[in-house]
Amino acid sequence: MRNNTMNARSTLVATLALSAAVVGATGFATAVAADKKDENKVSKDLAKPLKAAQDALQAKKYPDALAKLKEAEGNPKKTPYDEHVINVLAGSAYARTNDFPDAEKAFEAQANDGFTEPGELPRIVKAVAQINYQLKNYDKAIEYGNRAIKNGAGDDEINVIVGQSYYLKGDYKGTLKFFQPVIDADIKAGRTPKDQQLQLVMSSCVKIEDADCTTKALEKLVTYYPKPDYWKDLLYTLQQDRSQTQSDKNTLQLFRLMSEVDVLARADDYTEMAQLAMEQGSPGEAQHILEKGFQKGIFADQRTKDKNQRLLDQAKKAAAADQASLPKIEKDADAAPTGDKDVGVGLAYLGYQQYDKASDLLSKGLTKGGVKSEPEAHLLLGIAQLKAGHKDDAVKSFHAVKGDPALERLANLWTLHAKQA
């Protein structure tokens, strides 16, 4: 963090120091030679100290430059334009000596005195926003940042300054109001939204305790930056929001996705997933997830190990009996008038990681019709197809999940995962 702050300050100093070039563009030494009055030229009375200040500044003798500028400032004959030039030179000198409070005053004066060239004004306004952000004057950073954007000087840096200023001053709704249009514009234009902006939106949603806002923000993060931490945050957020699961079947579906993207992390979740799989006719899946938990060292203390070892023994026993009876069950399912039994057998084969077989039976059941939960069957079919390596077919199946909002949301996330895999 310290290095980032130092780098930010170094960049700011270099940016502000460019103001010295503006003085060269004014040509005030030439203007002094003229006898006629001109409100946009340095006055004769201040020519000498200002020229000396400029020379000292260019020689990097910043204390000398500031001394000459103070001398000029105290001259009762200085004109408004003289004041402008003083501020131009002083802004650069103060920046070079890391005196940001005084630099801010000098740059703000340039932004508002009416003498700054139109082509230079956006840069000066942006500089005022940058300095105030460094000084933690967030209200001013927002004011001048928005002014810079309005004047056509908006860019990623100024967007972060304004949005983060809202956030750091505790205006989380203001953060969302500012960043959402920026992010939406990037998406509409086919650009990838900035990670930092998405993170600030997500954090603002958390701060205002808006679960739906948080979930949508995390979905965007997972969409554009599919990092394991973002997947973990998203899926555990969905797990905590019971309105997103509503039933044990949907909870198990959520666990399946968590396991697939490898963010299942808590011992209790492995245990619950295994128990739900057993209850819903997938003992092979229960066995697989518990074995995975033991391989990953999820079960830390002896009591938890013993509990899950007993559950694993039960799952193995149930799986062995289930596999022995599968040929008969599959035959009965084939003769059944509806597809429910085919879907049940397909689920069993999915648990035994026989993905092509599972895909055939799930597809068969859906084709027959009469399936009690078509959204769940389509989702299971998509999972089986994806695991079998048929990505395009899987995406089509995920798109067919309709009628259950919780499963539709999970299907969308499976689609996203399939495209990223």
C-alpha cells in the first residue's frame, strides 16, 4: 500500500509540474517589453521577479522560485493576470516540494480565474480533482472530477477518483449512482468493465446491505474476472440467501456448482452436500464429495473426521447396492410412460461420473415428458453434457432451464462457467 501511495504521488507531481510549460507558452518575457497595457500579459512591474521565479523553477531551485513568487505576490501593483502566472508557477513549485495543500490552492485558482487557455483548462481541473483526492478532500475531488468529466477530460483515472471519493466519504449510494452508468456504457460498447470499479460497486452493495445488489455485482465480477475468490463470494452469498435456494433440491444444485468451480470450503458444506445427495438418490455423488473432502483435508478435527467417515461408509454401502440394482431400474424406467424414472436413473449415473450415460437417460426422460421438475432435469442434463465434454450442448440445456428463478440463475452461472472452462 505504501508503494502504491508513493507511486500515485510521484505520478501526481509529474502531472502537476507540467504547469511550468504553460508559462513558457504565455511568452510573458516578450509581453513585458511592450508598453501598452494588455490584461493577458504580465505587467512591467512584476516581470523581473516572475522571470527569476521561472528561471529558478527550471533550474529545480524550488525554494528560490517560491521566494520570488512570494515577492511578486506582495507587490501591490500586480494585475489579475500576474496573479494567474504566479499561481501557474507556484502550483508547479509546490507540487515539486510535495506541498499539496498549497499546490491545491494554486491549481484551483487557475481553474477559476478565467485566464487559463481553454485547451489547458480540462487538465487543470483534473489536477485539482487529483490533488484533493490525495488530500482526502473528497467533496472537492468529486466536484472537480465531475467538472473534468463534463468538460471532456473524463478517463478511467478520473472515474476512479470520483467513484472512490464517494465511497471513501461513506456515500455508498452515490458510488453506485456514479459507477453503474460507467460500467453499463462499457458493457454496451463491448468493453470489459474495470475490475476496481466492479469491486467498489460490490462493496457499496454490501455496505448498504442490499443482497440482490451484492449478488448482481458479484455476477458481473465473475463474468469479467472469473477469479476463485469472486466465485466463492458469489456462491456463498447465494447460499446465505435462502430465497435463492428455497428447497433441498436447489440447495444441492448450488453445492454442485460450488464443487465444480472448486470453492466448496467448509466441512459442514461437504457433509450437507453428501447428506442431500443420499436423500435425493445419488449415493455415488455423496461418496465422491466426501472422498474429495478427505483428499483436500477439509475435515480438520477428529470428531469431524469420524462423523464424515461414518457418512462415507454409509454412502459406499448405498452406492454398491444402488449400482447392483441399476440395470433393473433402468429397464423399468424404459418401460415407464413418463420420463421421471429415466431422469432419476440419469441422476444416479451422473453421481457415478458416467456422464455420457447420464446425458442419454436425462435427455430420454425429457423427451418422454411428464417430468415433475423440467428445470431441474434440464440443469442436470447440462451438467452431464458439460462434464462429458459437450460444451455447446450443455449451454443449450442450461438455456432451456425455465420456470424456477433460483435454477435459472444457477443455469446462467453454469453457462458462464462452461464458456470460461
